[in-house]
Amino acid sequence: YRNVTFGGKDGGAPYVKELAKICSHAILLGPIVIGRKSIIAPGSVVIHDVPDEKIVSGIPAKVIGEVSEKNYNF
């Protein structure tokens, strides 16, 4: 999606696994891993790893739900 920021911190950068969705205006900082088929909500600031098939949102981002077939295909 548009206007996503990837930022390095402590010599590392974000790593995004396959099928992850990162919505507009999200910010990913540091040596973190974005899990397979996870969803990052719009405007979230992610500073910790995101597990596979989880939905995260907020500043800082926290897990708010599980990815299902219905919500993954929005």
C-alpha cells in the first residue's frame, strides 16, 4: 500500500515475510520481522516482531486479532 515507511535502527532493518499486508501510512522501525500473512493496520508504528497470521494496530502496534480468510481478503 502507499506511504509505508521502513526505518533502520541499531544497524538492522525490517524483514517482511511473504503474503504480509502493510496498510497505508504504517511505519516499521528496526530489526523486526513481520510474520507471514499478517496485517499491519493503517497508521500503525511497529517496533516489535509480528507473529504469523496476526493483525496489529496502534502506536506502538499491538496484536488485536487473528487473520482469517474473510478479513485477509479485504
